[in-house]
Amino acid sequence: MPTPTGPHEEVLFHCAAAFATGTAPAVSGRRWFRDPARNDIQAELESQGWPPGHTHVLRSAGDKAARRTGGILSSTLALVTSLLLNENNVGGADTEPEEPANEVDDFPVMWAAPGALARSLPWQLDPARRAEGYSTDLVVTTHRLLFLGTEIRTDLRTERRTDLGVLEHAEVLAEFPAEVLTDARQMRFSPLEADVRLTFADGSWVRLFAGTGNSAERLAQMLAGTVRMLPPSALTSGQRKEADRFCSGSRRHQPYPPTYALLPSGTVLMEVRSPAKHATGFFDVSFNLMTETGERTGPQPGDPHIA
């Protein structure tokens, strides 16, 4: 399958993307699709072509109590997963909700009036609706915002999973002009702080799980202008040489090509994302900081915190 980007288009950023899932006791394991009056719009989406989905209800008091008891074990598991993924924050387990109405009492992952842009997102972003072994990704290019779908192949004899190159093997599920995305906010009350809320030009929004807190953070920084994402063609010859050296040192297959962010100091942050070995749906991230000439360097004063 050909690369979904055009001949004069380059990738600026990419990450995993799926509709998020609630973590607070009343909404744990649940998600809803709402209009601005907080009405459930799942039936409307299904009438427009979405496959039928499960109708979620808030957990009962008994469910909440059981969830709180199990939360101790979940928090421990999240901590272990966090260490394995080289993350600094568990998120969700010790972070206070920023929006109780949307994170504790309810958990909308789509907030959109009829005809709003958010309703144009593909149903495959819903883990409960897509086939097992199918993954979805978000890609920002120099011209477009893309949502891609990729089938993950598994060897039945060895049960080993092959993560295909996202851009080379992906199906374009939806595309928008890049300018329709007006805001990205990292939602820290989530597993590993990996949720991000994307707001479109018409005010509609969606809440997505990005696979790692790093991806959610970088999306937010990119839309806020704190960092500027660079296409590979913008690298200097020294930076390209260092990037090749850095990638050649990895023994793991990398379905995602590196991304590059220009920090305020002029340092270029190179990031390589790859599926985690120990937690399905999560990602490892390798970092490399480069000077203009391609020399490796460390964090510089005035640059944003990089996690």
C-alpha cells in the first residue's frame, strides 16, 4: 500500500490514537459520545454508519466500592508498567481530576453538535468496535491531520506480533486540513497521563488515548507553539547523520519513523516511538537532543520539560 502522504507533504508528528477510557470509579472502563447539551449521541452516530456499540451506564455504588478496592492493585500495576515504560508519572492513580464533570461524573470522549467536525472521526478509533489486532494512529503532516488504521499481524506458530510500518501499510480512515485542529490539551487524569483532548475549529472535541504521556505532552506543546515540529528535510547534514546513528543502534523494529521538535534554545529533540514489550497499547520512547551541527547535548535553559 502506498504511503498516505503526498509528494510535497512531510510528516511532522505521529502517535497512537484511540478513544480514551474512564478511570474514576463511576466511569471506569466506560466512554460516552455527547452533544453540547450532554445528550448521548451514540444512536445518531450508528444511524450515520457506525457499527452498533455497547450502551454504557454509570457504575453503581457497589461497583464503585469494588473498583476502589481493586484500585490498589491497579495502581500498583500501573506503577510497575510506568517503570517498565520509563515514564515518570503513573497518572490517574495519584492525579486529581481537572474536570470532575467530564472525568468523574461522566466521561465523554466526543463532544459535538450535529454536523460538527468531531463527528467526522472514524469509528475505528473506538477499541470496542474495531476488530482485534487493528490499531489506529494520528498523523500531523505539513498540510493535513490524518487518522490511519493498521492491521497488526501475528504469527500463529510463535504468537509473535509484527508491527508493520504505520505509513507504509496504513489505511487512511479520515483526513482534515491541518488548520482545523486548534488546540491539544494533555489530560493528566488518565493512565500514564497519556490522554489528550483535541479541539477543532468549530469548538467540538474528542478525548484520545495517545499511547504514552510523552505523545500527549508533545501534541499539546506543538499546538501551543512551545515547540515547533520539523520535517526530516529541515535537519542539517550533521543532524541527519546523528539521527541515522541513533536509529541504527536500536535492535527493535520501529514502525514509527523518528519525529523532530525544535526547542526554544535551538536544540532539536529527536524522539523514536515503538510499541512497548510489556504492555499492549503503550509505547516506549527514546530521546536524543542534538545541536545545530548534530552533536549530542543535554537539556538547555529555557526549554520546556521533556518527559
